[in-house]
Amino acid sequence: MAFLRGFRFRKSIGVAPGLRINLSKSGVSTSVGGKGATVNVGMGRRPTINLGIPGTGLSYRAPVSLTLVVILLAIAAIVGIAWLIQPQLVQQALHWWQPKWF
């Protein structure tokens, strides 16, 4: 498929708050996080973390260890379960954590 080399395809599907499935020409990946910080795990690829300043277009991407990804996914699962039980409490905690200038 050398003639498709220059073409790009990417589709992102929201599964739950903070969880996305990404489809592209090169495969399927999963993103966990939101504006400012996202962990992306793809099939056959090294997990990466993306840190950015929302609204500026500035971001930094770096590979991370699988151990850190497992810890972050566990935290995301705990927050997701807490959201199902007490959504108001989780929303208050997330708004408290967010920087005031955004």
C-alpha cells in the first residue's frame, strides 16, 4: 500500500468520560485522560503520556513505563466507579484540582 503512505486517517470515539478509543490507518489505541493530560496505549506501541496547555496548541509527549500506565488505569477505574456512586463528589474534587486560569 505504498500509494497510501501520504494519507492519514484518525477517528476518535468517546466511550466514557475521560476514555476514548482511537482508530487510525496504523491500528487501534486507547486514550485515558482529558484536557491537559492524556495517557495513550496502542497495540504494539510503547505507551505515551501527553501533557499540554489547553487552548494553546503547546504539548509535550513522552514514552512511559507499563507500570505507570497500570497505576494510572487503576486510578481512572477508581474515579470511574466513584463517579457512578457519587458523581457530585467526584465533580467537586475535579473542579477543585483544576487550575483557576482555565
